[in-house]
Amino acid sequence: MAGFDLEKQHFPLQKIQDVVDLFRGQLTRDGGIDLSLLSIILGTIENALTINRSHTVSKENETKLQPIFPVIEWETIEALHTKFVTIIKSNVDLSKYPEKFATRELVKRVSDVIWGGLTRAFYKDRAHLQSLYSFLTGNKLDCFGVAIGVVAAFQVLGYSDVHLALSEDHAWVVFGENQDQSAEVTWHGKGNEDKRGQPISETVSAKHWLYLNGYPVVCSIEMEVAALVSAANPSITASIDSVEMGSLQQELLWLLHDMGHLAKYPMALGNLADLEEICETPGRPPPLNLLTEGVQSAEQYYKNQHIYPYTYLGGHLYRIGDYRKALKAWACASDVIKNYDYNREDEEIYKEFIEIANDLLPNVMKHVSLDPESLRFDTEAYANFLRFYDGICQWEEGSPTPVLHTVWAKQFVFSLGKFDSRIRKCVQIHADGVEDESSSSDSNSEDENEENCDVNANGIVKDSLVVKDVIVKKPCGRKPKAKRRRFGEQKQDNTADNEPAVQQLNGNNDEEKIQNTIEELVNKVGDTDSQRETPPNPNIAALAQACSDSILNPDYLLTGGEPFTTVTTRSTPSSTSERVNVDVNEFLSSKSNGTQFVGMTVDSMLKAESPADMMMFRKPPDSAPSSEELQTPEPMDNNTNSEVDAITSWSEKNEKEKLDHTKLHIPTPDPIELLLYSQKMKGLRKLLSSLKLNSSAITLQLTAQSQTDFKHSRRGSELDHGHSRKRTRREIY
């Protein structure tokens, strides 16, 4: 064959180094690179090392495969190359296309030629169908194979302006003098034949992961060689890879890396890092360096629109046990996916995220220990955990197809419960576009941060003594929340200028009467002797008496028993028949209580909408809190979810008992602020900071408008190890 005198010198190919030398010669020669030749050579070797050996593996012990390398003769390659050139030139009449650069009509014609040579069987995701060897010997190509075949065909026709464009799960071509036009040449999924020739417009690519928001990898001729190598599949069976094919792929990727052709190809860098993790090359950078390089490439050249660089990095960190950094990498991946709207063509990235959420993250949380240095006591890790799910929820928001279902919600609650409740309080959660009610002043925000991060409940934050605030929580969605005040502020405000205040409230309408009554009640519960002698207002006595009514027993929801309980049984365990006379002072946040109990303010007591709301703040009668209770009190800050029933899983209760038993002292962390963007996570922000988890409420919120059945579909053995743009990790023998 004319023009291949230099290539003939490398034949027969008998070892990996022979192939590497051949590729190096192609990449450096003056005459340019022949994509069809390299694709045929690589496909021939892959077929001999994988498909031809799969029949032997099924009959013999898988671990007894002997290392081999096929002998590739030039005559075989020459015959296949000639066949491809003949097919293209005999079916495309260039006289009809006189333009110097490729046109959309010509792109459509060439893609039709490749498409017309394929069998009509559906073989999506089957392995080893990405090379021209498969097209020329079996009339089969996958999505990537058709695209690279079209580019190679244009090279045969003498056009140099048609190049490959790659997303993370799709391929098409760009063409024109400045590569400013694009066209579909292959399919993605079923029934997309009619898309060939159609442009990839901004409307099509916007918020669409399949097209990376308009930031695909547009390849040069050298990067197309890298794509050929990166797409090689060394799998023999679903669980075994070919040592020789993997080593060849690794050496070729290093060759391309050293020549600078992977700098703008994040996925190829990820594939090389995976190969290095399996078998490191002496003297080469570690896998972590390559993965970091892939992330930097995505940020620098593609406006951080690629997801796989982060999932590659997160998977590697997970396998080496660096869970904190793995969680951060997954959160970064979720930050990227929030830029897109989910649709049914995003099957591959959906699999990636569901594996992280329902497999990897729960495994991480299962193995974290009670060591204060572990992940469950790390505020940054908790914030990254919430970032991950916030991105998933926002990915779903603009989609016609739901993403989250009950399996997602179950695993979310499980992982959430593994984080220590005291650490959850240290993450200040804000909602994008929603003004925080507790941020009325800078001083209040600072006080809240200090209280939330007093993880050991000893009043010490950053080696400084702080005065805790009294936070009054009210049922969600009914009335505005009481303003946050410092301990003692209420009394000062209410004792100053009492008489003028009463005179100003003497009105005739109902609203003024209510305000007048409230002011009178406030004056009657002061700490002066004259005020103490004044009998309580009848309204306060009625509120106190209502506390003895039956209320729902929380234990009934967890373990069974009586559905209702009374105040007497809860406050005096030794006697269930006597009724307790409730003194209103027991509920007040005042030194007149005579104990260290921080009770309710007068405003909050008057605004309580049920006896249960008041009983949440009541002190134990005739007894002071124990030192053990004072060591770990229940913080009452603006994020506490006191308005919902606490329904906690048994695993969370056991972890809490174990934690109380060991009496761990957690190093006081820095307060972290987190901004949530998705509507679902915004609605959960109070529950995410509460001491007890309401699993039912969380599940309902996450699965709102997405109550879909989740069924695991079984694939045939032929699809189990199918080709994918993302490498599947397997053991090599």
C-alpha cells in the first residue's frame, strides 16, 4: 500500500512496545495521522485479547489465563484498510459537493453510508464495538464508533475540517472553516436515526448534560487518537480484564500524555488514573495527581461543566479511605449537575449518582467510628453531605421526570442520622432567596453561631464563656416566630416605664384589648415583691390547667403502648393518679424560678398554641437538673425543629446511647455557613439542624411529586460488561 512504508517497518506487531512505537511514528510524522489505520490496528489487537479469549475463559478456570500477545501481520491490516477506503469512496460522489469545506448535506451523506453498513439488530452498550475493525468484520458499531467512523471517512475523502466532539456520554462532529457548525451523526438510545445531520443548537444543549451545556471536548486530530485509545475496552468477561490490553492502553495513554494531547481531555486523564491505580508505572505521577489534573482541565477549558472528573476523584479517594475528601469531591460533582435538568437520556450519570447516594455514602457512614476525629463529628463533611443532595434536588427541579424516590430518601435519612446531632447544629443553613428570620442584627447572628457550636454544652466556645440565648420556637407556618432575645432582656424591657405603656394601650377595638391584656399579664409576673403578691391573671391559670389534659404519647409511635399520656404521668413518674397543681412560674424564664432551668418568656407562653408547646419548656418539679443533663442539654436555637414529632430510627437511638455512654468530648469546630438552592432542601433546613430527626417528614419532603416505583432491571450477560464512555473497574488476572 502506497504511503505506508514507515508503518510497514513495525510489522509484525508482537509486543506492546511495537504498538507504542507505531503510534509514536504516526503522531510525529509529517504526512499526518491516519485515523482509520490506527482504529483498525487497535481493534484487531483488542479482538484477539478479549473476544477470542472469552470462549476459553468460560471453559477453564478464570485465574489460569496465560499472558499472551497476538502477532499482527501487515497483510491483515492492509486488507481491512483497503475495504474501508473502498466503501467510502464508492458511496460518496464528491462531484456533488464542490465546496472546499464540508457541508451539512455532505455530513449527512457520509453518516448515512456508515449507518447503512450496520446490521439492524439493537446492541446498545455491548463491548468492543467502538473500532472500525468491528465495522469491517461484523457490521457493528456503537455510538462512539459511528462518530469516529464518520471522522475517519472524511479524512479518506480529503477533508480536514471535520472533527470529533465528545460529551461524557455522547459524540457528534463539528465542521466548517472554523469548526463553528455541528451535526448529529450517530444515535443515543433507541429510535434517533432521524437526528443525523441536525445541528446541536444552543437551545438543544442548554441545561442538557448529554451536550454539557455547550462545553464538549472538541478534538484535534491528536485528541481523536487519544479518544480511540481511551475508548478501548480490555474486558474479557464481566469480572475479568485482559492484562495485555490494559497495559497497552496504559502505555499509549502515557505516550499521549507526555506529548501534551491529554491536557484538554479530562476523561482520558481519569481513565489513565484508573489504570495507574490498578498497576502503577514506576517513575510516573500517582493517580491522585492525574485526577487533580483532570479536574483542573475541566475548570480551565470547559467552565466546570464536566461531572466525571469529580466522580473519578471521589471514587479514588473512597477506595483509599480518604472519606472527607471523597465527600467533598462528590459534593463538587453535585454542584455541577445542578446546572442541568434531568431527562431520560441521562441514564449513565443517573447511575453514577445513585451509586454514590445509595451505596458509597451509606458504606462510608457505616464504617465511621465514634472517634471525635471521625467523619461524623466534622461540620465540613456534614455541609458537603447536604451540598451533594442539594445539587441532586435542583437537578430534578426543572425536569419532567422525577429523580428522587423512596430508596434515595431512605438512604438519605440513614446517612443523615449518622452525623452527631451536636455537629449538625454547627452548620448554619441558609436558603437562597429567603431572608433568615434570625438574622435581624449582626449581634444576634454571632450569638447564634456561638450557641450552635457549643457542642459539649458547657457554655464554652473558642475558650470563651458565652451567655446563651433563649430561643422560642413555634409551630411551622402558623404565626411569625418570636424575636430572638438575650437572657434577661425581656425583664428589662417590660419593667421600664410600665405606667405609660398601660395608658397607651387603653383602646376600644379587639386588637387593643388583646394587647392591653398581654401587657397586664407581663406586669403581674415581674420580680418585685408587689408584683409577686398580685394573683395571676385567669388566662394564665387556664393555660396552666390545660397542661394536665391528655396529649399524644411519643412512645406509642416508637414501641407501642398507650396512645395518650397525661401531664401527671410525665412529670411525676412515681404517681400516676395524683394531679399536679401547675404553677405558672415553672414555665417562666426568670430568676424567680429558683433553678437553673431556662424556661419560656412571657410572650412565648402566651403565644403557645397547645399545652404540649408549654410542656416542652417545663422544668422537673421539686428537683434540679442533674449534672449529666446539664452536660448535654438540648440546645434551643432558631433551627431547632420543636414543632414536629420526633420519629427516630432505632439505629440512631443506639448510636446516641453509645455516644452518651462514652461521654466523648468533641473539639469545638468553627461555625460553617451553608447556602441551599433547591426547593426541597430549603424546606428541610430546620429539620436538618434539629436534635432529633423526623424521618417521615424528611422522606415526604424528598419524594414530593416523585412517588415512583423503583425497580432493578436485570441485564443479560452480554450487557453486563458493555462498553461505556466511563471505565468500569474490574480485577485483572
